[in-house]
Amino acid sequence: MSPIARWCAVLTLLSAIPLLADESLEKLTAPALLVKSIQNTQKQQGYHTTLTVGVGKAKGSPLEGVVRGDILHVSGDVEAFARGTTVLVQNSDGAWVTRDKAEAKVAQRTAALEHPNILLGLAAKSAKSARFDGEGTEEVNGVACRKIVCTGDKEAKKALCEILNDLRRETQKGGTVNTSVFDLDRTSLVYTIYASTADGLLYRVECALDATIDKNKARARASAGLPGEFSMTRSIDFKQYNGEIDFEVPPPVAAKIGRK
């Protein structure tokens, strides 16, 4: 599925999930709490976020961002805006460009960048498999949360394998393969979601992908220099809900993604 088609599917999915009644959050099952917390998070004006991506044993440096509605703004050693599947990054000369035209360092840092709504939509599709991990709570960003674990479906696996491919393209300059080379049946994707039963909001979503190359497509694997299996982890923190979420969208960016 193309990134644009995936984003449209996410929006359709989130709008189609029936709203849950405001019953006691402590009494909700794991699938119900997962869906409820995603719905509640979507309804907030915005939040601050920390996004971290790791490939194999290497953990990438976190990106700090602010979400306002359907726009994500990342700043720090790189600056970028994401709305839907459109991502614009700033080169050292100040120009705003798409990632395929970005300088190497910028492209590497933002290779897996996308609005958190995309990951949330994919996680919502896995709600039926959700279960609580432990009977108590764990503290995340100073908030007591229930830990929920669920497994991703083939669509989610394929979407993350595409991101993994993009990361290889930017960090290793070559060696990418078509996602059809991945054995999605043997590929594992586990979501770990931390949701508060006090306010019904998300505070962290982690996903761990252990991707496997189809052993019957060894030629493609060898030509790409890929191992039989490799992994990717992604973590998104949600914090400072509805706090300071103002940021300016530069005119060249607004011309391509709009303002909100």
C-alpha cells in the first residue's frame, strides 16, 4: 500500500471506530481501553512528543516534536513538518524540501518521520488482540498507566517494513529491496501501549518489528546484502497535552501542507 493510500485508510479507520461510552476507565477491557485512549488522544488539541527509532541494536537519537491537530513540527538538530504523508525538512541553506531532496544527514534523521496518527491507526486495527501485561500500573512521563500488548496485522507489518527499507536507503545508501521480499507471515510486530485509566489518554506507544526475508528469495536478499532477519523499534511519547503547542508554519511549508 502506498503511503498516501495508507494515510487515507488510517483516517477512514479512525472515523469508523464507534465511540465508546464514558464508562469507568478502570473497568474497560484491554481492547476497549486501547481504542478509547486512541480516540481521546485524537480529540486533544495537541501535545508534545518524543520520537525514537532504532534499527538492530543501534538506537537512534530522539526527535523532539509538537503536534497541533494533524500537523507535527520537529525541531532540534533538524527541523521538519509532517502532515499526513507529506514531510518537509529544512536543509542547511534554509530551503524546505521533501526528504528525497534533503541533505544526507537530514534525510537520515527524518527517514522514519511521520505523523503519530499513522501509527495509532495501525495499532487500532490490532485492538482485538490486546491484553493487559500485568495487573498493576507503570509510570510513564509521571503518569500511572496500564500496559497493553497487542500484535500487528499484515498491513501494519508491511507499512513498517517500508519504513525499515527507507531507513536502510538513507543510512546505508543502497541495499533496499521491494517489500514483497519480506515474509510477512514469519515477521513479528508487537505493540506496547501505555494508557492512563485516570484520563484515558496515551502516554507511550512502542512497536517492535522483527522482519524476515523470504528464504525462497535468497537472490534478492544476497543482491541487497541483507541478513535473514533484522529488526526495528519505534517509540512515541505523548506528553504536555494541550500545553504550549504554538508554532509557526513557514510560508514555503504552508504552501505545500497548509496551516492549522
